[in-house]
Amino acid sequence: MTFVERFRREWLSNIPTELLSGTLVALALIPEAIGFSIVAGVDPKIGLYASFSIAVVTAIVGGRPAMISAATASTAVLMITLVRDHGLQYLFAATVLMGLIQIVAGALRLGLLMKFVSRSVMTGFVNALAILIFMAQLPQLINVGWPTYPMVAAGLGIIYLFPYVTKRVPSALVAIIVLTAFTLLSGIKLRTVGDMGELPSSLPFFALPQVPFNFETLRIILPYSLTMAAVGLLESLLTASIVDDMTDTSSNKNRECVGQGVANFVTGFLGAMGGCAMIGQSVINVTAGARTRLSTLFAGCLLLFLIVVLGDWVKQIPMAALVAVMIMVSISTFSWSSVTNLRSHPLSSSVVMLTVVVLVVVTGDLSMGVLGGVVMSGVFFAAKVARLLDVGSERSADGGGITYRVRGQVFFASAQSLIDAFDYQDVPARVCIDVSAAHFWDISAIGALDDIVLKLRRHGADVEVMGLNQASETMVEKFGTHHRAQTP
């Protein structure tokens, strides 16, 4: 594909839909960016500027078209103690270093680590995020006036029924416009975007973080930067994979690492907080029909225009309208089929999925849940493969020899089972170990083979290992000892 063809596909496909989707995302970003700023303990403009900067930069240099990146809760919670103990300028410096770490991660092709995230972990991640998105709306539904509830219900009604009229305009955007107009005309008192916090009235500007450039500063910010970089990349790569599935397309995960890094690097110099991909906003964007980078770029630019130029109008948007949109996102994000699949899927897969959900919801830490799920998937997989190992034996007609036939995968989890399958008490003069139907994966497997051969030799047997495939033979030649050892 030529550059021109790729540019048209990534930027100029179905422009009206992309602009409408971007508009919807920009409106939905405002209260979330303000809320995440409050979580981090900083002024609302810090999160709003971050959402603008990260969205615009990742639209240009990121690896996943139509994915929305901005200030997020998962990174905001990591900044609390840094801001409290050292101040805002250290947060900006940590954000710059966070970006550099992510750029290095992309250069080292760490995006390939996504191959080790199982489908069960992905499903658990999606379900946990859906639950967290819904829970985040509860403060807007508790201790509020009764008109809030019919307004939210009306918003959901518009969202789900308007597509029967036309799908050319995102129904969520229609809901926001209709409910805002109704609120202004009727004079109903509802909580609005303006009640969330003060909107900025000026553009962000480039400035170096006002911190000492020495090793003491590096010692302070490095742990925060490493944690924010890891959590940001984890959420971004998982979100990219989810958008891949939703759009039936693929994306460059290593480029996404670099794109996230460049975005955070730039954002730190604009006096804003770090961020990453947002599953909720990405689902909004894709569900509304967006498929290109234009929607992300437009969302970021429009966000800045809305808060700086049209802030007085934006402040009047009722939170009930945005709550309805986010409830829709929660419902559409949750994998409802995973509930019915609990009875048909393997128990280990269901346990992994539920573990991820519980860990994320209880701790609020996406990385904790995903890493726990990955570890459990690895343990279950290793246990499953280890059980596939089979060792059979056959005595020779004269009783002076025995042939052991090894079938399956030999690695750290099955190495001890291989050792235990041999008889070291009644050892004949000749022992043949046929491994033509087996594969040796690691040094634990090679060590097990060494132990078996050397034990049999100590009982006076003449041991022959036959049928090693090329890869296994290479491992034996490099790490094994039995073929070099002499019989005592």
C-alpha cells in the first residue's frame, strides 16, 4: 500500500461520521478529565490540557486509528502521593520521563508481549472496565434531585431508539443535545458539567518543568514514571486489542508504545498530567462509526475549543446526559456472552476471567488484575501441557533390555513427572530411551534427561537416547551432561 493510499484510509474515510464521532467523544471527555484531575489532586485544567494533548499526538503518531487516549483514572491514582509530597512541577517532570520510558519500550518492541495475554484475561479486563465505568457514574446518581433519574432514562431511550430513525448521526450525541436543550428551556435544576470544576480560559503553553535537573530529582520521579509508563502501556495495548476486535482490523502495537510515549513526553512540557488509552471513550468512538485517526484528532482539537471558547455553553450540559452515555458504554463494553459461557468454557478459563474481574474491581488497579490473570493463565497452561506427557515401557524378549517411549512436551512443569516415570530399582543391562515423539523445551527438561541417564548408569545399565529432534538435540548438545559423562 502506497503512502497516499494509507493516508486516505487512515484519515479521509467517511469524514462526516468521523467528525460527528469526534464531537461526541470531546463532550464525553470533559467531565471525565475534570474527575481524573480531582483524583490526582490537581487543578481541572491539568487533566483537560492532558486530554487535548494526548489525543492529538496519538492521533498522529499512535499505532491504532480511532482509539482515544487522554487523561485516565488508572494513571491519575498513581500521581496522588507525588503531587502531595513534591508538588505539581515534579508531576510534569515525571510525565516527561514516563513518555521517554514508553518510547524506549516501543523501540525494544515490547508491544509483542501482548501475545502472552490470553482471551480469558482480555474478557476479564473488558468486564472489569465495564463495571468500573458503571460504578464511576454512581456519584452522579446518589443524593441528587429526582429529575435526574427520568432524564437519565430519557437519555438511554434516545440512545437506543434513535438508531431506528437514522444511524448517520450518533444517537449518544443526539441525546446530549436534546437533554441539554430541554434542561435550558424547562429550567429544571440539574447537576451540570460546570459543577464538576472550573474550565480553563486560556491555551496551554510550552514550558520546562521547574525542577532541579539533578540525580535527586531523578530519584524522586523515576519510580512514579516507571509505574505510570507500565500501567499506561498495559491499558493502551489492551484497549488497542479490543478496538482491533471491534473493527476487524489489526494495529501496530510497538508503534502504539512509541505514540503513547511521544504524547506523554509532549504533554509534560505543556503543564499537564500523563495518560493513556481510554476503553470507554474508544468504545464510544468506534460504536459511533469512527474508524480513522481523524476522529481522534478532531476530538482533541474540539475539546480544547469547547473548554476555551465555548466554556460558558459547555458548563450547562447536564451530567444526566453524560451519565446516560457512559451507562450505554458500560452495557456495550461488558461481554454478556462470558456469563453464559461460564457453564460451557473450561473451568480454568472461567477462573482466570473471574479473577481478573475481582482483582480489578476490588483494587481499582488494572495492572494488578491483568498481571494476576496472565500469571494464572500461564500456570494453568503449564499444568495442562504437563499432563499430556506419557511414558511407556517395553521389555525385550530376553529380559536383558527395556525401551522407554516418551511422548509429549518436556519442560519445567513436566520434568519431574518424566523422572518419576522410570524404574530405577529393576534396571536391566540395556536401556533405550526413545524420545522421537517428545520435545525438550528448556534446561529443566535437559536436566531431567541427564538425571535419568546418570541414575540408570549408576545401576550398571548401558543407556541409549534415540530420536531427539533437531531443536532438542541442539539443547542437549549445549546444556546436557549425560552424553559427556562416563559411567562410574
